Amino acid sequence: MGNLDITRDPGQRIREILKDFSGMEEIGSLIDGGIVVGGGEELTLTDPATGKPFATFRDADQSVIDAAMEAAAQAQRQWMQLTASARGRVMTEISRKIREHAADIAEIESRSAGRPIRDIRGEVIRVAEMFEYYAGWCDKLHGDVIPVPTSHLNYTRHEPVGVVVQITPWNAPLFTGGWQIAPAICAGNAVVIKPSELTPLSTLILGLLCEKGGAPRGLVNVIAGQGVTAGQAAIADRRTGLVVFVGSAQAGALIAATAAQNLVPCILELGGKSANIVFADADMDRATLGAQSAIFGGAGQSCVAGSRLLVHRSVHAEFVERYARASERIPVGNPGLETTQIGPINNLRQWGKISAMVRQGVGEGAHLVTGGSRPAELESSGGFYFAPTILDNVAPDATLSREEVFGPVVGVTPFDTEEEAIALANDNPYGLAGAVWTQNVARAHRIASQVRAGTFWINGYKTISVMSPFGGFGKSGYGRSSGREALLAYTQTKSIWVETAAEPAVTFGYSAG
């Protein structure tokens, strides 16, 4: 596949790709099949690899939200007039369109979001697989016949909620866009999705491809705007039947409160502070690689990142030494290069937060083993780069053990016993993910059953699939975003009763005869 041409102006290349897909270079919201320019304040998109602005667009105003919600409501009724099998065929065609345009989708995501092209190329295929998977579910989402103790036929139907409002973050806009759109439309809903105002472009392309694949115009609407304006307006709209949010716990709480005012349910996929546990009998080579992937993949901008590394005290010093030595070899740099494994942090504000939390960690007693700042060789780039960072002997009650950094920063804490490792893993308000590295099969399953997390890996990390349910415990949210569980979350169950007796028993009132 090769490198991107990193000498080209990213703004010009992005405008070319947008024009190929939509006929317009201007950035706006996808509403009812067309690009609509907002009337709100001007927003700027910045290239994370250089720190330079490359495009502007206007925030979606109330008229854009009204048009999106109305288009979605009308398209949803058209969508449900198709047979389930026909909807499945459309979803299969959407998947084919994604594969057909994979190179352009990967390029626009890498250039605009600062994510390594080597990662995004595989991610585009996984998004296509999401639509393929749920295409197969369209004609299999059926109810049950319940053997009630009366003369009635009682059966259930899983019916769509109608219009789903989805809000996705800047760290993986393409992936989370597909992750949310596919099960929603499979279940018969229409979508109004608002990606982060920092990274709207790949989701815009995904919405356009849904229509090119045969979905009714307006079935997938994409809002280019801010959360506090466009996002809040969509959540509060009377036509909203379900809200799905992926992001921070703080923002999730505010969104749930807004939705609750209209008694609208939510699916919340929030942050994490996941524990990655290494025992003395672990395969140290595999555990070292796994610990790198757990926190440094995606520059640590991942809700499931293994940001708390718990290591048995008997191998603690040895493991940290080899872990640091390996981490210092990971290539950090321009995301357009195939050799790059860690690209820039998405935005300057987040870079500043990461830097501040590292300083705070040292101030609270942790030892900085490696990293902690922008790599020296990238100082002149202007990009928001941050070196892989390891802090050792982080206290369980330190800020670094309690709060999400959302960057390539890991805190190492030693432990002595299995019981202590479980207690440390659970001593956190989050509960999104976790992992254990050990060759003791019984211990692995004991720990997996006792660590409070929605996803748990044994001798691995970060493997996820659209086929498997994903979501968190505690402060990491509620509801599931994939697998069969996601489909059920995107529906409401109706119970239907049919009297079958020739002479039904009369339990109230009188015959008119």
C-alpha cells in the first residue's frame, strides 16, 4: 500500500476526496442526501501532525438539526416498508461500497485525525465487516411465542425505536461511526450521528456511502457541529427515541441528564482505567508486547487502554526494565508513513492535559522511567506528538491510578498476591476492560471472573469484534454496542395477545344480548 504523500497539503487533498464523494469541497452536515452548511460559529480543523489549520466549517444551527430529525423520521418509515431481507441486502451493498473506497476513507481519516495509516487501512475493513455482520441479522431479529397459561396466543416483536441520536468522539471517528450506525439501521432505525467537531470528515464519508449503497435518503444524517450546541439540540428533540454516546464519563452524565428530561433511554460507552495484570509465570516476551499494544497503540487514545500495569513484585524490576527498553524503540512520527506506529495526539488541548498529568504523577511520587514529553526529533514539526511514557511505582490512590489520561502514559504498580492484584484492579470507579498474563489456567479464569469489567482478556489485549458485546461496568457506562445485545438495545419489545378460544371466559361485564 505504501506511504501517503506527506509532502502534499492535507487541506487540498481532503478537499479533493470530499468533492469526489459529495460533489462539494465545502464541509457541512449530511442532511437528507445533501450537504447543508451550518449557520453557527466558524470552527477550525487542525492537522495534528503539524499543528496547522487545514479547513474551516460552520457549526450546525437549530435549522440543520430540525431538518436532520425530520429527514430521519421520514426515512425510517421508508426503511421499515422494505422487507427485512431487502434491508440486509442494502447493508451488504454498503459494506461493498466501503471496501471499494477503502483507500480514500483511510487517507481522509489519517490526514484529518492524525491516526497512523498502517492502522487505519485495517480499520476500514473492520468497519465494512460491521455492516456485513449486521446485514445477516436483519431477517433474524424475531420475537418469541410465550406459552402463557390462558387460551391466548402471546407473541413478541422487536420494533425499532425510530430516530437514534449518536454522538461519537475524536479518537476513532470512523470506527465508532460504523460501530454505532450498523446495528441501529439493522434494527430498523434511522440515525442522526454527530461526530466530534474536531474530526467530522470520515463519518461524513461513511454517511454518503450508506446512501450510495441503497439506503433511503435521510436514513443516516451526519451533523457537523459542536456537542454543546448541535449535539444537545439533537438529544433534546422530541423525535429522538434513543441516545448513544461514546466519550468521557463527565460528558456522558450531562447527556444522560438531558435525555432523561424527555424520558429517552441512553447507551453510554464511557471512559476506562483498565488494569493489565502480569504474573511471574507469564510469557514475558508476549506480556511485554501486549503491554505496549495495550497503552501505546493509537497513542493511548483509547477507552480500553491498559493504563494501569500491575506487575508481580518478584518480576517487577526486570519487567519494567525490558518494557521501557522495548517501548523506546516504537516509531513515533508522521501518521502518513507506513513505519509509524504512534502518531500525534489528536489536539493541542489533549496534549496539554497529558503533559500535566505526567508532571502531576511525578509530583505525587511516581518515578518517570521513560518518555514524558514530545520526542526531541519531532520538536520542530509543530505536531502534537508525545513519547511512550512509563511511570513506575504509582501509588494505588494517586491521580494517575484513578483518572483517565487518554494518552500514551502507563502507570506501573507492583503487587504481591493474587488477592491483592484483584483488589487493585477493582479499586477504581471505571470498569471497561482488563487483562491478565499468566500460564496458570485456573488462576486466569479466577481473575477473569472477579475483575469488574465489561471486557476481559487472558494472555492478550485489545482484541474486539463486532460479533461480541462491548460495554462497561460502573463509571464506564451502560448498555452494549455490538453483538446481538446491541440489536436488542436498539429495539423496544412489544407483547401481543390474541384470544384463540371459541367461547372465551367472561370475567367482567355483561353481554349486550
